[in-house]
Amino acid sequence: MELLRTSRDVWGQEVLQGMSWDLIPVFFGAGAAIILCHLLYRWLLAPKGQSR
Amino acid sequence: MPEDARRLTRHALIDRLLHWGMAISTLILLGTAFLPILGIEFAWVTIHWVSGIVLTVLVIAHTVRASFWQDLGSMWIDKADLRDTMQLARWNLRMSARPPGLPGKYSLAQKLIHHVFTLTGLAAIVTGGLMMVKIDTPWWERNPYWLGEDVFGVIYVIHDLAALALITLVMVHVYFALRPEKLHFTRSMFLGWITRREYNEHHDSARWAVDAD
């Protein structure tokens, strides 16, 4: 997986264009993973009656 | 009205308007940034930079209001937050039967996500502002040579990274806003108030003195 997007300028030099859009599912997946971990924590580990 | 049901102000109208204005402009910025990449083609550039300017103005207004009209310290991470977090960990790991102390207006988790949003949003705003020299606006004509390609490359990377991080942050923020035990916070961001019972159950009056609605 590429981390960065690059292109070539008129002189053939590599130019940075930004982050790779292949990372969109990674950041979306990170959000989903945090949510899933918290759901599991609340279901399995959190003391009963915890409101924080 | 029973004392427990009395309404206490958590967010004034101006603060709720600023919050939802920032939320809507952020969602428009994310939509205009990522939908074209995902194959939904439309003229996104003007909507994107106008939303960016709206977000910038709202962030400045929020910063001024928080600095001079609100208690800036309520968002500051203090020793009590760290002590309560340690106690929360011990309580969760069954190392202590004593629950942690109550927070002030904001919990440590709320403070942390606010600060991460602040850093990420500022990174996107500053780099987005610099990128605007490359487009025509009512105030100036584009000048793609104002900075070198290598400098713009770094600016693009920071802007993209901030935008990608905002996907994660918005997901987590919305998830916690919809958690059953947090719904009174979400209601207060729509209607402004929490009840006296919710205040007593979720806040330490010594750390957050609140006014009746």
C-alpha cells in the first residue's frame, strides 16, 4: 500500500501530491475498530452501572 | 417542578450554534473532499473552499468566546482528571471497588477529543488557507508559484492527513454522542440543558458550578 501520492513535473522530477487515497479505508477502519473495541469493553469488562 | 427535573444550562444558544455550524461545515468539507475520490463527481472546489472559510470564521468566533466569555479552564486537563483516570482503570480492572470521582463540566475523554479535533482542524485550516493561493477567489487571482512545489507537497500531505484523521474522529465523536449513557450530553447540545438529577449523577459540583435555566 502506498502512503503518499506523487507525480512527475515537467522536468521529470518526482513531486509530492499528498497522502495516498488508499488510506481512506484505513482511517475508516480505525474509527470502526475503536467503536468495536469500546462496544466489547462495555459488554464484557465495564463494571455494571458505569456511566462514564 | 420536582427539584431533580429542574433544567440547568450546559450550553448557551450561541455555543450550540457555533458547535453545529462547525459540525455542518466539517461534514461538507469531508463530503466535498472524499466523495469525488470515491467516484461521485460534482463541482466540489467552490463548495469546499467556501465551507473552509465558514469553518475558519466559526473556529475564530468559538476561540474568542471560549477565551473571554467562558471558563477556559473547564477544558483544561488537570490533576484531578489524571487521578480519576487512574482510578477508573483500577476500578475497571477490579483492583478497586471504589468508582472514580465525578468530572467537572467535561470528562477527560471529552477534553481529549476536543483537543485532538482542535489540532487536526487547525492543521486542515492553515494548510487549506495556504492552498487557496492556487485557486481564483473574489479577492485574488490564483498564483501557483507563490510557494515552491516541494513546499506545496508538504502542505498537501498535512492537509490530507488531517482530512483522513477527521474521518476517524467524526466517527468516534458521533458514536459516543449516540451512546445511551451519553444521550443527555447530546440533548444538551441540541436544547442547551441537563436536569438537576443528571448534573448530580454525572458532575462534581465543586468542579463545575452551574446556573439554573
